[in-house]
Amino acid sequence: MITSVLVANRGEIACRIFRTCAESGIRTVAVYSDADENALHARVADTAVRLPGTTPADTYLRADLVVKAAVNAGADAVHPGYGFLSENADFARAVLDAGLVWIGPPPEAIEAMASKTRAKELMGLAPLPHEAVTEADLPVLVKAAAGGGGRGMRIVRRLEELSAALESARAEAASAFGDGEVFVEPYVENGRHVEVQVLADTQGTVWALGTRDCSLQRRHQKVIEEAPAPGLSEALENELKALAVRAARAVAYVGAGTVEFLVADGRAHFLEMNTRLQVEHPVTEAVFGLDLVAEQIRVAEGGELASEPPRARGHAVEARLYAEDPATDWTPQTGTLHRLTVPDAVRLDTGYDDGDEIGVHYDPMLAKIVAHAHTRAEAVRKLAGALERTTLHGPVTNRDLLIRSLRHEEFASARMDTGFYDRHLAELTAVTSDPYAPLAAALAEAQQGSRFGGWRNLPSQPQRKRYAMAGQEVEVAYFHGRTGLTADGVRIVHADPALVVLEIDGVRHRFAVARYGDRVHVNATTLTALPRFPDPEDQHAPGSLMAPMPGTVVKLADGLITGSSVRAGEPLLWLEAMKMQHRVCAPVTGTVTALQVTEGQQVEVGTVLAVVQETPQGRGAASTPGSAT
């Protein structure tokens, strides 16, 4: 029997595995990088072992250090989680060679399936040689052979973009997975991403635990997942499950895995087999009433599966909550997560606790929120409502996108495909804010401190407060007289530092208010309190390009120097943060009058990277430093 498990991972997945281990009476061991010294997964484990360094390559991708940590901590088994070394056959062998139990598939199965190129060959398919790609093959998808999560993936629609796409995909894949191998395959427009969860034991029993739909993806990163995949014919669903079982049997698979397909025009196209647990596994757990981590442990101990899986019940939907800002092209956000609470009716999987810091080194996913109900419509409604009622105080997130996606008619009617966000992202991210949020923030602030602090003897002179909201400056006014607070157009029913109740056109509205420094959260609206008079030191030269996130400058465009002429939209440099590369482009056509950074330099959010002075109308850029990737 397994008595102690080291989880070779971090964050949300490590915490999720620890939960099952604790419920099973199994001791837990965490590993943590220097950047994760105070992370939740390192705090909740029974014991924790430091991996010196901050980058994945120095820590979580070091198989030798992880195995050594397991041995030194007295663990008798290792669970890989997902990502990092979870699909690394050499790591699995090293665990087994150390005399430990490997809670995962055999190394040979990982080897056969973890590389997407070899998996396709095993299924009788072959990648498209990148040197043989022609105009007739377009569009194509450049894809990392190892790992997933949208990293190392690029859609290529023009042949001249292929070389740069290969280069950037290799760099991103090497950074995220320690393996820069990429391949090229035809890109199927607007298909549905459907996958099958498999679970197999050592006796040859393989379960196909239904289907999942993961079609709502942005930049190849899954956003919303559900089980079962809606709208499939019985024949197609049976075909998908049969193909998944065939793939598992082909490599003598053991444990939990996922076989992914692209479904278009009623046909299934094999994509890959992930030889690990998936991020979206909770929806399958909800529908089948299973704990897949507990099943993984039981199988690793030699336990047998029943001849048939349990019966599926109801429908489950999962939303991934990311710290990212749509106003800055979805750049990852950092800072303090002051508070995150969800209604009791939904499941929350997270690697953060209130007060934790969101750093720059890892994935920006804050949490997964899962709703289960009798029907799909009920589950979708339940999840959207729970997200709306979630208390979320911290960096900007994609919450609004999640709620609007769930309530979009195309998703509600199950007519979505992988092109959903290509068609609807603009309307789903249109800026909207509660117009009464600034007044509620001002009234809550007025009630802080002495109850007489804001009183004025001249009621004709209002108090005024300025806030930044949704990219705009807003000024509100209220009166603080002998009888209390008043404001034009509303009746103030109640006001204290945490709660304001306003009656608007005869209807009462509640506003929960929380302030952290100059950041104010009013229900789901976030404001920034502004000083009465702007600070001259906060002003920057026109055309300044500032870092949208903390990160590392990994590349400057070829030949870029002070004095270079550039065109609007042209990439000038690349920042790497949270395992992803982000382009910083010229805002206008003009001249680089200042270049403030060099390759390899670490920058903080708001750092001036370069200054581009716009060329007067009628004059074009004389030269360009590089091309987009």
C-alpha cells in the first residue's frame, strides 16, 4: 500500500492531488521552487522539499532533483500531475529505478504517445514535413510535440510566415516543456475539440469514461470545458470511445489518460493522446461520481477496475479563471490575490489562498470552477450565476469573458466550435461597468475613520472623488451634511466602509466594497482611486511603450536600435512571462527615439521599454528592424 506521495508539480493540481491523498490517509510531499517558497501547495503538504532556482528548467523540470526529493522525504510513490515532467518517459523510469511507485502509465506507453508525432504514426497518421508545406496545404498548425496548454502552437495562413512560426514555437515549447520539437499538421477550421477520458488497469480493462467538449479555446488555450460533449450522434460518440480504447490498448496503457479528437462534418480526426490527468478532469469526475486521482492511486497499487465503468449522470461544465487583462491583449497579470470565494454550490480547484502573490514564472490560471446539474442548461446557468457571485479581489481576470461566453446563444444552443472566439471575442469583451460603482466606492470611503470626518457646514459644496474605471476617468459627487450622506439621483439607504445600499428608481441595489491601496472592488467592478491632482512624475513621453507585465526581454527585433524606423503593428521585442512569449509592437509608424532594454533584461510592469515618435503624415518608415513571429 502507498503511504506517502510526492507530487512532482505545483499550484492547483498539486493541491488537488493532496486533497485526495489526505482523504485516503496518505502523507503528502511537495516540491517547490524559490519562487514558490510561500505557495499554497508548499504550505498544505505534510512535508515540502526546496528545488533551488526559479525557472521551470532549473526546478520542476529537473527529474534528478525531484526523484532525490522523493527519496530524501521518505515518499514511496510519485504522482506527476500534468505539465512539467508528467509526459516524460525518462522521469518515469528514474522514479521506478529509485524503487518508488509511479502513479502513471508505463514509460513505454508515455514514449509511444507523449510525442504527438510518434502518436500519429502509431495511429496510422503522419505529420506534414514542414519543408514540404506549399500554398495548397494552408492553413497549417505548428504544434509542440511535447506538452500542451496551447504553448508552442501557431496557426500559419501565409507561407512566408512559416519559418518565423516554427522558430517562435520551438522557443516557447523548449521553455515550457524542456523539448523544442515541433511538427506541422493541417489546420481544420471551425471543428469541435472533443476528447475521451480513459482509465485502464494492469489486467487489461480499459474504461472509456464518456466524452468532453473543449471547443471554447483562445489562442489554443482551453477556456470552458464540459461533459458529456453535447450534440454528438450515438454512432459518432461510440466511434470516439472505440478509437480511444484502441489507442490505449495499442500501447498497453495503465492509469488515466485522454485521447483528443477534432470533430468536423460528422467525422473524428485523431489529434493526440495525453498520457496524464487533464486540467478538465473534474467534469468527468462530476458526471461519473468518481475521484480520478483516487482511481490512479488504486491502479498503481495493483487494484482492478470493474468490467464496466459507472453510469454517467447529469452534465458538468468547468470554467478556467485566469489572471489576464483583455484591455492589454490578454497579458498575464501579477499581484496579490486578496480574496477568492465562490458559492457553495460549485466546486473550486485552486492553488491560491487569500493574500497569496501571483508571480511571473508560471501559468496565470487562478482556479477552475465547476458546476454539475441534471441537464446541460441547468449546469451552464448554475456556473454563470456562481461566477457572477464570486468574490474576486486582486488582479484583472477573464471572469467577464467566462460569464458572457456561458450565456452566449451559440454556446447555450451547443452550436459552438473552435472558431467561437474568432467570431465573438470583440462582443464578449466589450467594456461594461456598473455606472453606480464609483459613487458606492466614494460613499464607502466617506464612512471610513471618524463619522464626522467628511461633514461640511456648506452643503451646497459637494465632496468629489475621481476614479479610473474601464479605461476612463470618472468623477462623482456627494454631499455630507448634518443629516448624513446624500447624492443626486439616488437615495442612500445605507453606507459603511464595506457595504453601500442605494435606491435607484425605487429599486434597492447592494454594493459590496473592498479597498486595497488605491484599488477598489465594488461587486464585480474594479476601480482605481485617483489623486485630486496628477503627479508630474507619473507622466511619460508620448509614444512610450511600457511593459504590460513583469517578465524577461527574450528577443529584440533584428537590427533594432535607437534611430530605427518602424511601421505600426510591427513587433519590436518579445517578453516572456508565465511560460508564454508576448510581442510588444510599434503603436505607430515612426522612429525609435529611445530603446531602454536589452535581451535577457528583467523588467517590471510599467517599465518603459522603448519610445516611438510618430512619423509626420506623408513620410514613411525608411527601414524595418524585423518581422513578426
